[in-house]
Amino acid sequence: MAAPADIPGIRSGAEPIDLQGGNSHGVLLLHGFGDTPQTLQLLARAIHGAGYDVVAPLLPGHGTTVDAFIKSRRSEWLGAARDELAKLTSTHRHVSVGGLSMGGALAAILASETRGLTSAVMMAPYLNMPPRLKVLSASHWLWGHVAGTRASRNPGSILDDAERAKNLGYGVYTGRLIYELWRLATKARVGLPKIKIPTLLLQSRADSRLASAIAENAFAVIGSKEKKLVWIEGAGHIITVDYGREKVFDEVKSWLAAHPA
């Protein structure tokens, strides 16, 4: 699809995903921090092929230039997600929301604050930080301007070599951006008990960015009476493109099919 006029200079392959064909159930998918809808393309196609309309926007500051990313803020990421959800709910009878990593945190926030949603899917949701990163986040105003832009690529995020090579993420961060991610994760975590819709949480036990305990603790406090935690084997953090992704697709499709029941 053509790049939207309000998002100039989108990198090839990072375009928003819009797979709509008049289905009554729409699914909003949200990508991760510094990443693009490219990580959701395979999942989106699988869901669409199962009979759902799927939209995965490119969040502000992403998929264009590092400078744009550095200037972006959590209020913009969340605002864009809310806007896309509003569009989907205005045109579809049933709407589910899902996200990967930071997108999972955004999905959690939307699920906690929006009435009438059908279900939620959180994939390796970024809901907490290691203590060291929390300290760095809180003190970003002291060191961030000195450190500047730092590389953040982690080979363990995608174990499949071919899929890692396709990734379009920036692979960088700044002190301010880490702070924005921390505050967003905190908002999502605080909102978990308010989620009352059926919720599926998926994560790899070999996730190099999120400890298994984070997923277990998050799952325990989700307020929905109907929830499911699924462990994906053999994958890194970006479970939608890594080894074991077919199980992710099958679990998501089954969850969507069961809600509404």
C-alpha cells in the first residue's frame, strides 16, 4: 500500500498494514519499540486468511529516520494506537487488540481503558524493565545528553538468521527514549487488573529481553476471568517472526475464533 501522506519517507517494507475485506471482526496489531509493522506481517496475513480484517499502523517516529525516533514520545505512540482503535471500532462489529513487545504494552493499555472490545492478545509484552535499566531511565536527564544515541541490537531478539536479516528496526536508543518506554510499561502494568476481556499472553521462555517472571507476574494480575498464558519454545523476543511462529499464529487464530463464542 502507498505510504500515508502524513508519514513521509517510510523505509521500504515498513509500511502500515491494512488487510480489510468487509469482515465483521477487526484486529488491531501494534509493533514494538523502534521496530515496524514488518514484524507483524506474517501474523497479519495468517489472521486475515482466517477471515479477519487486520490493521497494523506504523507508530510515530518509527520506520523513517533515527532523528524522528529520537524526537518521538510515548504520548504520540499511545495516541496513534488510540486513534487507530477508534477507527476500527467505528467500522466493525467485533474488535480485538494485540501487540508485540512495546505494542503489547500499548494493547494492554487499550484493553484496560476501552469498553466493548472483544479480546486482547499480548505477545512478549514489554511490561517491566531490569533494575539496571530502571535506574538508567530515571536518571536519563543526567547522562542522556552525554551518551547520545547508542546501539541496542540484540542477536537474541530473533534467533532465526534469515528473519533477523529482514528486520527493519532502528537498533538504537537514547536515555530519553528508554525513559519513555519505562513510563509506558509502568502505565500498562498498572492497568492490567482493569482488563476484563478475554486475554491471551504469549512469550518465549528464551526471551533475551524479558524474564519469564515478568510474564508470569503480569498474567497473575490480569483482571479477566478468561485468560491464557502460552509459552513459545525456541524463539527469542520477537516471537511473531522467529522459530515457533506457527504456534503463535495458531494460538492467536484460535483465541480470536473463540471470542466471541
